[in-house]
Amino acid sequence: PRDTIEDVLAIQQKLDEEYDEPEIARIKVILNSNDLEVNEDNLDILKNELKSKLPKDLLLTGREPFSWEERYLFFEKNDKEYNHKRLTTASFKDSFKLMGFNNHLELPYGLFVRLLRTSDNKQFVLPLCDLKTKDENSPHSQLLKDYSSWITNY
């Protein structure tokens, strides 16, 4: 007979470990598991880790244009309308202070955080995977990159 299921799984695990991206290897350490499925249990584990490591008032900004902005930035190029909408809607160009984690989670977006826009003190709730540290050299930057990579790819 051909290889057993156990043999195949052992080889697959060895290959996964050998070719893991560094950020995924770090997520596996946090999860204490090779199970990388984005599910409520794993999100709870990561939420606890993120809550313990990310300080309140951490400055964040958008990782890339938010979905509502793509229309204005890539297609219509209507600066007047775009700037008007930015007055009431969070933009990837904004700076935010992290206020805390929201209890809401939604697949495929994962964890949501409460934010305060620094320019006008408006409050927003956004998916954490859409955000990065304002300061790329922040010691918290890598953890957010790892989380976003995991939520996006798994």
C-alpha cells in the first residue's frame, strides 16, 4: 500500500514548518498550535495576546485605503467629495489612538478595535487587520503585521 495518512500528515507538517513565513511561525507560537484556522477560539487567544501587548493610546493608521476610499482614489478622483466624506468617515490617512478592543468579531475581518481620531476626537470601530502602527519602528509594529498576515491568509 501507499503511504499511510499518518505518514502524509507528518511529512506535510515538516514541510509546513520548513516553509512557514516568519510571521506565521510567530503566530503559531502565540497560539501554541499548528492549527492556523481563523476561528473564535484562535481569535480569543490572539485577542488576549494583543490586549496584553498593545498599549492604550497606541497611534495607529490605515494599512491601505479602506474599501470606501478606493472609488475616490482609483476611479473617480473626486477630491472635493472625498475630502467631504473624510470629515465623517475614517480614512486610511487618519491617525487614531487605540482606545480598546471591541467585543464584536466578524469573520473574515477578525477583531475590531475602538479608536479615537486624533484630528477631531471622533470615535470609530474598525477591523484591527486594516490598521498598522503610525510609527513603523514601534515595538508593536511586528505584532500587528503578524496578526494582519494571519487574518488575511488563513
